[in-house]
Amino acid sequence: MRLRPSREETTAPLLHLETLGLYPQLPSLLLGPLRAALVGELYGGTLAGEVQRRSAGEGGWQVHLRLSDIDVARYPLLQANSPVQVQGRLAGEVTATLDESGRPRHGTLAFTVQPARFTKGQRLGVPLPEELACTTLEGQLRATAGVLHVLLLRCEGDDLQLEARGTVRWRHPLAASQLDLRVQVRSQATFRQHVELLGTLVRRRPDARGALSFRLQGTLQRPHLGA
């Protein structure tokens, strides 16, 4: 099962489920509203949860999923053509509201990846180390029509703390999606030179804690720094 951002078959899928099982609950078949358990395999991990028909006045469907041991390196948006590649295993929870045809209206994702490793792609025009290791990577995301709201994206590592908040506005093709993120990175020793170089580019100096704030704008394919 593949979920694509458009109807074009050549478009890379946003999501690829290896298997998906749907198991209706008998009482809901007889009395309603329809309710069913979901079990599937996704990028080497598993998902489990339920889908429920919403009331007649609301319409559509409500979905709640638990994700376990997902290999994020296999996710299409984070593969070789991405400015940043990520390695690690993800666990988290997804909630989503779908319309009558099954298209998402809005949803949320809360996740952790322990540990996680970022590798800088060739097109990322940001002076960061070739690799960043996070003891814990956590995120809280909310999706609405055409916009991904990054409520929190935090990487905690040895002498490293990186946080990002903001929005990604989806465009077609997906690489043209617009970034508007406020980022803060802090390191007192290990990555201090990289933080100072970032500060030079955005014309700011790290504070006494070694923390620097800046904006990440542009597109997914060509991000750039701002003050």
C-alpha cells in the first residue's frame, strides 16, 4: 500500500506499507459505528491501532496508531536524494482524522528515536558536521491542510542540544516544499567551531551557554540560513 502526494504514479510515495490487516469488531458491524483493529508492517517495523467511523454529523474516520521499531533510513523523504539522511529506529503514536474518501484532514505524530544519527547530504548548504549523533531524538508534529507544524524537534547528545520549531508548507514536487523553522543549537566544546561558523553566517554570536538561534528557510531541496 502506497500513499502519494499526488495521483501521478511517478511521484515518490509519502508512505509505503508492506502489509496491512483490517479486523472489524463484530459488535460494531451489528450496532455501529464501524470499528476495526489495524495491524501492519512499515519500513521493517510494526504498526497497530484502530480505525473508527465518526458520527453521522461529523463524517469520516478517526485513526489511532502505535508505531514500533520503524527504520527511518528507509523512509523515502530521508533517503539519498534528501539534504539530510537519518538513521535510527522510531517509536511513536499517530492520530489522524480522514474524510469520507480516506484523505487526511489533520493529524498528529509524537515520536522518539533512540539513538539517532544525522548525515549531511551534498545539497545541504549549512556548515554542520558530516555526522551528528543524538542519544535521543524526539518530535511532536501536527499536520493540517497543506502544512506540517513542527511543534518540537529536539536532538540531545554528548555536548549537543539542537531544537527546531516552525512549519513546512507542502508543494509539488515535494522537494519544493517551503521551510520556515526557528532552530537553536548549543555546544560548549565538541561542536563549538561549527556553532561559531553558523553565527558568522547569520551575524550572531553564541550566548554564554554556547547556544545560537537562527532560521532555516528555503525549500526541502535547497535550504538556507537566516537570522
